[in-house]
Amino acid sequence: MKKIFAVFCIILVVACVIPVVTAFSADTDFVIEDSVLLSYTGSSTSVTVPSSVKVIAEEAFLNNTTIKTIKLHNEVYSIGNKAFYGCTSLATVSSAASVKYVGALAFADTKFLLQSTDEFVKVGSALICYNGTDTAVTLPDGIVSISPYAFLRNRKIKSFDAGSGLSSIGEGAFYECTALSSIKVTDSVSYIGPDAFYSTKWLSSQSGFVTMGDSILVAYKGSDTTVKIPSTVKQIAPNTFYSNKVIQSVTVPSSVFAIGKQAFMSCSSLTKVSLIDGLVMIDDEAFANCAKLTGVTTPQTLSKIGKGAFINCNKLKTAFLKGNNLSIDYGAFAYCTALETVLMSNNVSSVGLDTFKNDIKLTSVTAPSHIISISPGCFDSYSDLTVVCDEDSFADTALSSSFATSYLRGDCQLNGKVDIMDATAIQRHLAELSLLSNYNLAFADADFDASISVLDATYVQMFIAELL
């Protein structure tokens, strides 16, 4: 790694002796992992970010009161929340044009920000603060992102024109800009953060499904209990339905590829969610605290379930998790105290720590052989939990020392063998003549596709005929 030097000299002339004191930033002053600068431990007044760094992490320089100058190179593209927060001596930021995103409060309480007289205060192509007094604001060319809270509580601005190059509007960007009544944003905008237009005249004047940018649903101003998201919507922005007490069911069409953070959090009447193929990501806490949600089936296109996505859904009994190389993040289904059965398809790749923490009624889980990462800590110590998996699979190796395992896929009669009675039981379940219990469903999912269908009965019959 290239050495970084920040040199200053204090010259004292005493009895013809001239000592020189030098301070510098060594490689060891930077904690860097996978091109992310995690922290700076040095004491230099002038710091040059190493050339290997592409991202400056949250709070990397937090409350460093020594640093006066920061020099960024042309590989840095992102600066995290509070990265330089409280760096009260920081007056100069030599920003590279490569910077595209600057997080919330990244330069708060710095001389650089507090003493700036620019109308549009930028770092790279990110607008971090607006100091102007105009009632009509048009964004200058070259700005690709608006940082969180950039226009916070600006009471003068009445209209805003984003121009054609903007791609991202951060959290609370126009929070409580109470006079803002006209907004012009093109479809170049592909991300809008939570509460970006909270308490503006523009938002209060909207009705129904409120979309902006590249077909992003940013608010719902309707009163229906059954909500069908329009097929023109591509994303559901963070907080869109947050704490909506009215909606009871929601259908997300195939056009939607992402559900943002806390999009349906604390929707206390929500009992049913229909997710259709096309969805790729359910972000952090998207359905957290939905106290009446009873079941969830994810689509085969899903790649990510974020942190705490369904945490505290304490009426949730079943989770059928399909996906496309699906990664289930930390605590996704934690504290779902009614959850009994989890079916995971062969396309689930990883299950994170505390995914099912404190799910005290959980008794059966399928863990297909395609899973390549599963944390033993994804479950609490459930003495009654049975994991249905293939012998010598990754899941078997990872979990068999902690939980009971069963290799008898298809043994939904739980008699210790797979026979024609199991195939019959599955068919009767499908015909709704005699429903299998939630516990039995894990054994009935013989083909590990996170659903119960005629294919499971067929699998059992082929197994009996020794065709498998």
C-alpha cells in the first residue's frame, strides 16, 4: 500500500538549535477491509485516503478533532453516514469527481460545511447541503445524488426541478419543506429514501398511489383495505405504507423488483401478502411488526430477505421460502412466536445468525442440500425442532449436533418409512380432504421446493419404485 504522509513543522530557535517535529499518517493508521476504509486511528492534520479505498464507512473519522484536510482520490465513490461527523477542525475536502454518494450527517459539525458559502455544497457529484434562498430551485448539471436531509426544513423553497441527471434522493432530503408544492423529477431517479418529502405541500396534495422517478411508489394516500399495487410500479420505496392501520391484504405485482426498508412495517391490520415472481429483494424490516400476518410465501425470483424483514410478526405460522440463490439475513424471522413450520427450497443459499431467534413454537424446518451457509445460531436452542435434510448435506453437518434431523423426505405420516400411504396423505391434503398439520408439512415437501404439490406425491411414488 502506498505510504501516506501529512507533514507539518514547528521551528523554534533556541541557543542556535533548530528541532523539527514531523507528524505523518502511516499505513497502520488506516483500518481497511475489501476496499472499505473502516476507521482512521492516526493523528495527522492532513490525511490522504489510500488509493486502495473505494468506500469510506460509517463513522470512519467520527469526532476526530485534529484533522483539518482530507484528500480523496479518484477511486472513492461512497462516503457513509457520519463518516466525518464531529471533525470540528476539518475545513478542506479535496473531493474527487468519482464520489457519487454521501450519507446522512457525513460532514455535520465540520468547518467545511458550517463555513461554506456555496449555494450548492457538493462532494464529488453528491449534493450534501443547499444554502440558497431561492423559492424556485433547479439542480445544477452534474449532480447525481441528493444526500439525506440536504434541504432539511427549508421553509422558502416552493418548487424543485431535478433536471435530467439525478439518480438518487436520500432519506428526508426535503423533510418538512412545508412550502414545497411543485416537484419535477425525471425517470432517471432510481432510488428515493424514506420520508424524502415528509410534510411538504406536494405530498399532502397527492391521492391514491403516489409514484415518482422510475416508477417508484413513494406513498399510498388511499383508504382501501385490499390493496393491489399497480402493474406500472417497479419499486416500493422505504416507509411507503409504514404504520398503515387500514390495509388488510396487499398484492405485489410481477413488475415490482424491490420492497424497501420498513415499507410495510407496523401495518397492524395486514393479514395477507401476495408476492409474485419478479420480486428480487425484500429489504430490512419491510414487514416487521405486522402483528396479524399469518403466513408468507416468497417468489422463486427472490434473492434477498433483509435484516429483520419479518421480525415480531407474532401471528405468523408458516414461512415457505423460495428464491433464486436466496440469502436470508440476520434476524429475518426472529421473535415470530407463533411460527411452527419453515419450508426452504433448493434455491436458498444461506441462512444468517438469529434468523429464527426466539421462535418458540418452531418444530419443523426443511434444509435442502443446496444450502451452502447456515449458522447454527439461526435457531435458538429448540429441543423439539426437527430439521428435514439430506444425509451428509451441509445442513446435516451444520445442524445435526444441535437438533434432531430426519432424512426421510416424504414421510409425512411420521411412521419411520416412506410408503404409498404418504403419497395418499399428500394427495388428500391437496384435495383438502384431510389437511396435514404444519409440523407434517416439512416432511411432505419431498422435492424441497418450499411448497406442497402433486410433485411431492410423485416424488414419493418414484422413491418407493426405486426410481430415485
